[in-house]
Amino acid sequence: MTPQVTAAVLLAAVTHACWNAIAHKITDKLVGFTLISGGGALIGFVAAPFAAFPAAGAWPYLIASALIHIAYYALLMRSFRLGDFGQAYPIARGSAPLVVTALAALFVHEVPDGWAAAGIGLSCAGLTGVALWGLRGRRPDWAAIGAALATGLSIAAYTVVDGLGVRASGSAIGYIAWLMIAEGLALPAYMLWLRRGRTFAALRPFAAVGLLGAALSVAAYGLVLWAQTKAEMAPVAALRESSILVGAAIGAVVFKERFGAPRIWAAGLLVVGIGLMLHAG
């Protein structure tokens, strides 16, 4: 991974944690995710005419990814309803890299070497520690944890699918634009059907912050997809999960959630893992 790719993925990590925090902050989760996904679709419609149309070989991946993203939004909404941001976000993000590593090795033969494998393993252990060690002395909310783990599986699935799709597309920007369009229309359509005449009244108070979340979401995923055209999937996915540190900080500062010494130690383990992973690259 070159310094340019590393910087892009780290920027994606920050923007990703920020748009998730916006989605969590909006009390009505359907309103928040409708604005973010619908705003992403609008950005896709604006960008699509200025980018090359994705090659035919990319469309099966693009359609599959759109369906997985819809499931991801539903699972993430449930995670945020049930758990704290500082719990749901780390578990969802922390469970994904291990699955991505396994899927990338199975389907595209990207088998990590010793240093990379050790780095990815330590990163995932650190991420899991950040998520779980703060629960000491409290009974885990297994429903919230289960929803977050299911979200992590959906993240792993679309990461691998999009890693293959963007490479087959011939145009990273074109692929991103059409993916935003394909995935972004489902939740607005569902809200229009569910709330009918009350939709726009519910959306209006949160329109500005929701559209900001949409812009951050598109930027975050666009940077990651571009990085996947320049480096292997598993290290990109693992480094992207450094967003958990930003998410934990947001949970502590903005949402006043617990962030004690155990999570700091786990964050240090994550830094060591990232260092080993980059050394291998």
C-alpha cells in the first residue's frame, strides 16, 4: 500500500465514522437513513453523466452489491436502535476484516503473507477489544450485538463484491455513481410507501444534516473503492476499520458513552496491527 492509498483509506475511515454518527444522532432512524441513501442516489445521478459507463462485466457485481447494501442499511438501523453508537459501530466494523480476508483468499486468491496475516489478526483483535472490553461489569445486550455482527457480515460481503466489481468496471467513478443510484432509491421508496403523506414533513427538519451525511457516505466509500483498485482487498479493509477509533471518540465526546482504559489498550493493539500490515505492504 502506497502512502497515497493509505491516506485515502484513512480519510475514508474518518468520513465513514462521521456519517454513521449523523445517522445515529437522528432519532428517527428511517428518516436519517432515507436522507443519507437518497442523497447518495442524487449524487450518483449528478456524477454518472461525467463518468464512463461501467463495463458489462461489472453489472452482476453492482446489482448484487446494491441488494447487499440495502440489507446493510436495514441491519445498521436495527443496530443503532438497539445499542450505543460506541458499541454497535465498533462491533460491526471490527467483525468485517476477518471475513473479508477469508473471502478474498477464497475467491480472488489474495492470501496474506505472514506479516500481513499477523497485522490483520492484531487489528481485528484490537477492534474487538475496543468494542467489548468497555462492557465489563455490565450484561451484554445480545440482541444489539447480534445485529451489529450481522451488519459486519453484510459489510464483508459488499466489500468483496465491490472489490471485484470496481476492477471489472473500467471506471471507478462510474461504478460508484451507478452503485449509489441502485442502492439509494430503495429506502426513500419504502418511506414514501410507509409514511405516505407524512414523508416530506418528517424529512424536512433533518434535510441539511442528512444530505451532509450522504456526501460523507459517498466520499468514504468512493475513496475505499478507488483504493481497492490500487491495493489488495484485505489490507484496505483492515486499515479502513481504523474508523473505529474515530467512532469510539465520537461515542465518548458527542454521545457521552463510556471510553475507558481497556478500550485505549485495545486501540494500541490496533495501531500495532496496522503497523505490521503496512510493513508487509
